Amino acid sequence: TDAYLGAIEAATPLNTYVTVTADQAREMAKASDLKLGKGQGGALEGLPLGIKDLFATKGVLTTACSHILDGFKPPYESQVTQNLWHDGAVMLGKLNNDEFAMGSSNETSFYGPVVNPWRRNGDTTKIVPGGSSGGSSAAVAAKLCLAATATDTGGSIRQPAAFTGTVGIKPTYGRCSRWGVVAFASSLDQAGPIARDVRDAAIMLRSMAGYDDKDSTSVDRPVPDYEASLGQSLKGLRVGIPKEYRVDGMPAEIDALWTRGIEWLKAAGAEIVDVSLPHTKYALPTYYIVAPAECSSNLARYDGVRYGLRVPGKDITDMYEKTRAAGFGTEVRRRVLIGTYVLSAGYYDAYYLKAQQVRTLIARDFTEAYAKCDVLLTPTAPSAAFGIGEKTADPLSMYLNDVFTVTVNLAGLPGISVPAGLSSDGLPLGLQLIGKTFDEETLFRVAYALE
Ligand code: GLN
């Protein structure tokens, strides 16, 4: 724990941590030492972790990296972090993320962008770590924690993992409790780990996951020992290759990465089958209607009365307006406006209802594909990480980065990103495996073979 706290201090320019809980970390580590000394302790006893600032931590600043949650110290602990502490883990601090987890590059945070520890060959340009869990991915890659918690609404665990050469898994919707996780789009949000390798991710997820009656969408199923899946043979496993993911303008090296992944799995004994997910082209527009709609409703609670920031006004409406204008960043305001628009009486049927119908078709595509295969293989993102500031002026090109990840959230499926090589300029690239509902075990088994 001391070594990590020292490393965090030395790596301040990466801007990964927004709060460091040094005293608390040392106390937790001491308690773990005592337990370990007696031959006791949980699965994560004494292991120092970083926590995305979206998870409520009792008495510790929790801001979702938004100005509107300025100074907010929750009086309760999220269920996922509670599970980690129960297993003996140590909290190093809270990690930077896109404001309310809205973004793909960790550039929308009120606390400024996170810097990816990776650089292009022969180039000093600062690179984004992906988003929204950019603090988590960069901290794991720079060894500023052993592993980190993260959340994924449309790719925020998997894409940052791909951009930093780490492993990230978004489990099935309902696997991890959302209780105490700051809500972005409740029907899509899921927690999961970002870790250095597949084994660490398997161990972390087992501790994070589990039924919680405080989350009405939590599913009551036993959590398997994911580590037991590692090293199992891939003989007889059918891996589906969805042809619609070969999108226009996909860089040749992403295509080559995918082909390489197919060859590796073939060599490991898997059978490769072509499958079709015909509604893939509607996934991004569907996601960017459903997610903002839910966000506009979830963020209505930040009114200057109950949490964090309050800017005084001449009456209550004026106070609301001033607080929200000062408290929310540009991207969050854009989403709230889009969401309010698609939910408004005149446009609800044309946009929101239609998007929900298409969402059903997207989910059905997967069900049909899984009649022919056990798992799907795709690239995680259509490019390697880009430079800080390169895409901030163009929200659409930023949204396009989520093209391979949002389908998984819309269908509630599990997805994992595994490091699978480097781009021509030396940045990490990731491959994504998409599984059947609650079949994280197959994801770990195949990811371990790919790693
Ligand atoms: N990049 C996507 C968005 O901005 C996904 C974010 C996430 O998964 N939290 O909405």
C-alpha cells in the first residue's frame, strides 16, 4: 500500500486519482496485515485497489467528476465496494472519469483529462486513456493500483481497457449491484473490473458480483468461481464472427487484428462460424437516444437542494437554473437536452419508443446468432487511442468510437476486452468477446487463451 501511495504521488501529471485516501488505505492495510498474520483474510486481503469516482464511498468525496456534486460525501457505501472491502481489499482512492460517465476519452471530467501512460512511437503527444473509466484504465496500466472498479453503459470498461493494454469486463446486466453507483442510464449501467490480466479480472469480478435486494434489477444467481475457467480447452467451442462489424472505413490494422484473433482461436481448437447481426447499423443511434433519455431523467435530482453545489438565486427556479448551469459541463448538458427532447410529448413516439423497439430487435439478433455459436469475437474499438483534444470539437466522431461496444449494453450481455497487440505506431489494441447472458465463464476461458 505504501509503495502504491508513493507511485500515485509521483504520477500526479497523469491525473488518474481525484481523491487519494492515504490514511484510510494505511489503516485498511494494517487491519489486513493483522488478519493475514493470523492466517485469516478474504480473497482480496490487503490488495490495494482504485475506485472509480462513480461509486459511493461512505464519508469519502464522491463526485462522478461533476462540479454539481462538489463536496458530496455519501452517508453510505455502494454494494460493489462493500463487497470488495468485505473480501479484504484496500482503497487507495477515487479515480477520475468522464463527468457522470458520459464520454469516450475522459476529457469531460470537471477535474480535467486523464493522460494515458502510453505514447506513440517517437512522439510525445499526450494520448487519451479512453472513457469514461479513463482514470481506472490509466491507473491500472501505470501500476498505480493493482486493479480498479469501473462502470460500462456503452463501452466505458472495454474501450478504456483496449486503449491502455489492460483487461476489462462488463458483466451481464444484473450481475453486479447498481446500488450506490451514480446513475447515468439505469437500463444499461453495469459495474465491472479493469485489471492487468484475465486472471486478476476473474478474481476481482467474483468479489464485486452477487445478488443485492437493494437493486431491483440485480439477479439472484450464484457467482461462479471464474478463475476455474482459465486454462480450459477451447476444443469444440464455436466462435461467431459477425459480418456487420466490418464497418466502412475501418482501419486496415483493426481488420488485421481481428483476423489474427480468429487465427489464434482456431489454433487453440475453436471452430469459427460466420454469423449475422443485421440491426447493428441502428445500434449507435438507438444508444444515443436511450442513454440520453435515461440520463435526463436520472440527472433531474441534481437541483441544488439535495446534493453538492448550490448557486443562490432570486427565487427557487432561478437557483435551479444557476446551479445547473454552473454545475453541469457541456457534454452533460447536451445529453440532458437530447434526452428531454426525445422524451417530450411530441417526439416520444418518433424517437424514444422507436429506439426501444429497435433495441428489442438488436437483442433478438444476438439470440439468433447464439443458436450457431457460443461466443462472438470483434475488435473492441474502431481505432487505437487518439490524442488529447483531437476529437473534442466533434461529438459525433467521439460517439462513433462506441460502435462495437454499445450493442452489448443494449442487449444486456457480458463483454470483455483483452489486449491483442499494438498498432503500427505502438499503441495497444483490444479484441472484444461477447457472451451469452450470465456466461462470463466462457468469456474468461476464451480471453485467457487470447491473452
Ligand atoms: N462513450 C459512451 C457514452 O458516452 C459510453 C459511456 C459509458 O459506457 N459510460 O455514452
